[in-house]
Amino acid sequence: MHAIESTALLRNNNLLQGLSDDVLARIANQTVRRTLPKGTLIFSQGDAGDSFYGILAGRVRVSAISPEGREIHLIELGAGDTFGEIALLDGGPRTASATVTEDASLFVLCRRHFRVLLEEDHLLVLYLVDRLCERLRWTSELVEDLSFLPVPAQIAKRLWLLLREFGTDTQSGRVLKLSQADLATFLGLSRQAVNGHLQAWQEDGWLEISRGKLLVRDIGRLKQAFSGEV
């Protein structure tokens, strides 16, 4: 049952989701299950990256320390989410910390086990190269946006990307668990500047602001906001 659950989570991961069920099952067979109580620090920002995680049950908060020393809550993850996959490839330092916020059951895939699979399957290596190139293009586009787009378009574009990666679908729209202050920090803008544009969009009726959350009722309007159509 553990391997079946792990395969299902791997299938939803952005980096691995295009792999065949056979390859995903072989990866899942290398995972182990861990049960962690609320408050457990899974890893800290700056730690060596040696494993990839999937959440079978419970919740995990991913956070980072800003240059000014303030903790920024990047995202709250729940059952079905995965995190830390880049550590499988480079073993570099963690760019954020992860803490259990609700008793959790996780699968863990160690880098050394994943590297054995890479050595055995060159098609898996080629697939991952293609996926990483997609991410590099995405990063380059984001840097260009921050340089050339006007402020409201920057906010809308980053919000759309975050919703695509971490948003949750509801009957009312797509929800992102992120505060206005943290969104402003991502963009290097003041909270007041970000709040002004979010308030304007809320008055237009397609976005709703609540404590620690943003609800986008109309993704089409959000895309228009960074394409210059509104």
C-alpha cells in the first residue's frame, strides 16, 4: 500500500509527472515512510539536500529567512503535495526550511537511492534534463518580467505562477495560502504597493483577500492583468 500511495504522489509532482507508471513505481519502491509529530523541523535552510518528500497525511510549512532576518512563510503543503525534489539531483543546500504543522505521514526518497536509478536508466536522465530546461526557461522569463513589466503586471504574473504551482481549487476559485506581506517580499515591493493593486482587483470582483489567503475567482482576468489587457 505504501508504494501505491507514493506512486500516486510522484505522478502529481511537477518534475516527475510525465514518467511512465513503471518508472514511477520503481522510484516509489525506493521510498520509506516516516511519521512525524506537529512541530518537527524536517530540514533547515542551508542544510545539505539529501532527500525528497511527499505528504501522505498532515501538513508541512515551507519557510525561508529574508536578508533582513525575517521568517517568510512561503507555502503550506498538505496531503498529496511533494517538496524538495531538486535535492535529488544536486545535493546542494536547502533554500528553505520545512516544519510539520499538523501530525504528518511522509514518504522520503534519499538522493543516494535515486542516483542508482539514474545510473540504470539513461532515458530517465534525458527526461529530467528536458524538465530542468523547462524550469530554467521559466526562471529566465521571471527575471525578465521583474526587469521590464510594470508593477501591477509583476504582481499578477507572480500570483499566477504561484497559483499554478501551489494553488488549490475550490468551488469559488483557486486559493493560494500566502499573505500580502510575503507576496510583497517575493517581489521586492512594499506591502502598501502590493495591497493597493490587490484591493483594486478585489473591488473589480475577481479576487478576494482574506487573512493569509488569496482567492482568485477568475483566472482569465488574472492573466489579462499581466498581459496588459486590463
